[in-house]
Amino acid sequence: MSKTKTIVLTGVLVVILMLAIGVKFLFFPSIKDIYFATSRRSLLKVPSGLIVIRPTHFPLHREAIIYAPSGKDPSNNWRMSGRNVQLRNLIAIAYDETRGRVVLPDDAPTNVCFDFVITAPQTRPSLQKAIRKTLHYTADKETNDTDVLAIKIVDPTLPGMTLSTTDKRSDTTNKNGKLTLGHTRLKELAPDFEWILKTPVVDETGLTNYYDMTFDWNPSMESRLQNETTARPIADKILKNLGLALEPDTAPVEVLMVKRVY
């Protein structure tokens, strides 16, 4: 190979290497791991104006997502970070949707988790733009007939549920192995079960009153709810204590259809 060709080839390789490094720093910046610490105090110390998404390099343990209000208008100026977050969950967070209503394309990766931190204004829109730019996914809501789990009454006595007084506020107490959700409507539980079970959940009880709901609760149950193989039995146990059950059904529901963009 001539000296001239060697110089040209070397120059091309340098350019390619520089581009590769540029893409790395643009899309997956080298950033301090402390920015992804799972505490609000640490998140509030992260510099303002950051929007970072990267494949995780933390050990693949349980995902962690932290929120922290910032500024006078927390609806638009708040901070968020996450570790070991699945793509479905990342998109659900960005679009303010439960992961049970996020429909990924068939070729979306299922074995990759991400870290992210955002300290820029307009938190969710900024995160949506970052997902489109770095991961090449966007999403739109559609209403489709969908397989769902419906919350239904199986015991009309509704054990574990009592009508809430009108002057009471919503609250949660955890005492002596019992968790009580105060002044809560059943339809407010559906999004929580959607997140846990990764499928749409609808309330078909017809109950519209506010209730105080009490059921057994311990740290083991909380851990098992976060495990895909044990979440459903625990969810069924909670609802059974309230005289309710989850039954398969079909219903028109709004879902978030994700598509890849180039």
C-alpha cells in the first residue's frame, strides 16, 4: 500500500472514530454515576438543564425511579432520574401513562435497560424528545378494543371496605400488618394494578363512592408485587380481601401505540 493511501486511510479511520465518539457523547453522555443515585437529595444536586438517556451500566437489580420538585411551578419544573428502567417503563413515564397501556412494536428490545436523568424544564415533553432523538421511538394514543382485566364484585358484602365520610381526605396508613387506603374510589386502583400487571385494567364494579379499604400487607408482599412471576397472585389476594376479583374481558381502552422513527 502506498504512503499516500495509508495517510488517506488513516485519516478516514480517525474521522470515523471521532464521529463514533461524538455519537456516544451526544446520545449516551459520559456522566457521573452519582447523578443516578436513588435519592431526592442527590437528584436536587444534579446540574440544571440535563437530559440524558443511556444503556445502564449498573448491576441489573430492581429498577429505581426518583422524582424531585424544583422551582415554583412543580407541574413543569421537576426533576427525575431512573436506573435499570425497561423501555416500556421509560416510555410510560415520558407520556404519563401506565406501562400496562404501552404497546411496543414487535421488534422492540426487551433485554436492554436504561438509565436516565432529566433536570430540564418541561420534564415529560423533554423526555419524549430525548427518546425520539436517542432511541428513535415515538408514541401516539389510540382507542382500540383490547384484552383487559376487569375489576368485578365477587362478594357483595365487600369485606375490607367501608364507606368513607365526606369530610375525610385521601390518606394511606400501614400499621400492624394492615394497609388502609383512606377515602379512595375503586377506579383509582386500576392504574396501580395496570402498572404492576403490565396489562390494561378497568373498573366494572359500578361502585362510585369513596371507601376506606383495608387489607393484609407486609414487606414480602411489596417485593413480590414487583416480581413478574408473583405479582398476579398477590394482586388477587389484595382484591379478594375486598370482595373483588380480576377477570379477563374485552373493552375499548386508550392505549399508547409506540412506533420506531428514523
